[in-house]
Amino acid sequence: MTDTASTPAHRFLALHRPGRPVLLPNAWDVGSARLFASLGFAALATTSSGFATTRGQLDGAIGREEILAHAAELVGATELPVSADLENGFAHDPDGVAATIRLAVEAGLAGASIEDYSGSEQEPIYPFAQARERVLAAAEVARAASTRVVLTARAENHLHGRDDLADTIRRLQAFVEAGADVVYAPGLTDLGDIRRVTAEVGAPVNVLTRTGGPTVCELAAAGVARISVGGAFAFVGLAAVAEAAGEFLHEGTISFTERAGAGSTLAQQAFG
């Protein structure tokens, strides 16, 4: 790398240590970003699904301009490096993906991820060659000396009914060869599969937490370098609010005010 150690991208990439993974919370607004920073996290990521909830939408419904404006807002919210979930790069062709990474650079991001999910119900995963070319185009921009961004390339097989670990590993290896700094196969929960990925891909591996999946300690022992939560924290918040509202609406009790007091204290500590 040509960056100095003080750049967000350099600091972010240095946190990726196999066996000592960086825990990456996915913030959905400025408040959650500042809360996570106050709790001691070393870096942040955005979440497309979590951010969509703030607009009353589902994942995938928000366009590139709004996603990148949101990412820039989170960059300015704390001193921590921020990596953005840029879905499929908001383009099918390599040039379009490269243009999205250029915008990510302009937004001040330390990292960005792109995935090989096409958005098509009939063919949800891009063909291998196309997927690799998209990563190659993104990496050429991300690795430019004056505009360094840590590029994460995602293989989405296991979120879309394609439980083909061999193909997933082949894709991740190709993404590393194309210039990705970090790789990521969301949906993997079997420790044996995760160990095989970390052993074979030749780059830091991110794992997404999922219900019934391995713990942080188990993932660390498997050689994982980064653990993220996706939209989980945002949805935990929605569930907690719905529970409190249900108590108020249907039971007429107000025990939720006790937790509200704890939240108010956290806000004072994070935003004061």
C-alpha cells in the first residue's frame, strides 16, 4: 500500500487480522454510528437493509445517489473508518461498478463492498466471468494510489439458494486475484465450510452473523478476519420498539419506560 498509516483505508485494512477479527457494527443513521463509536468499536459499516428501514423501504429499494449520500453522512459522524454496503455496485457492467467506486472515494469512505447478486429472480448470480470482471473494474479504482479504498467482494450464492461451496470458493479466489482486499460469502454458518474458505481463498474473510451460526470466539478460531452484523442491529431496534408499543397499546402498562431510561443515558454518553 502507498497510503500512510494515518489514512482511514490503511487503518481499516490493518484491523483485518485472521484469528483476531475486527467486529464491525453496521450503522443505519448518524445516531447509531455515534453510539457504536462511543461503545468502543474500531470501525463502522453501513447496512443497506437497515438504512432502508429508515425510509420505510425494504433492502434494495434505495438508489445509488441516496445510498452514497447516507454513507458520506456516516463518514462525517465519527472519526472511525467507514465501509459501505454498495449492493451490486448499482450496475451490471464493469464500467458502471467502477463509477460507483469512484463515487465511494469522493464520499470519503475507507471501504466498500460489491456483490455478485444480479437482482434477477431467474438468474440471481452473475456468471463467473462477468462477476470477476466487475470486481476487477472496482479494484482498479479502489487501488489507485491517490484514492485508496478497501474493496470487499461478496459471493452471494448462499443467500439465493445456491449452496455450492466449491463455486463460492472459486469465485472468492477469483475476486482476490482480481484485486479484492477482503472477501465475504454471506449465508455461511457451518464452521467446517468457514474454515475451508479461510484456508483456501488467500485473503481476509468477513463472516456475517446469523441465527444459529458460530460465536465470535468460534469464528476467530476458524481464522476469520472480520465479523459484521448486516441489518441485525437495526432490526433488533425495530423489534424492541414494536414490543414496547405493543405493551402500551394492548396491555396499558409502561414497563418499557425503564429501558427508555437506559437508552436516554446511552444517548447522553454518545451524543453529549
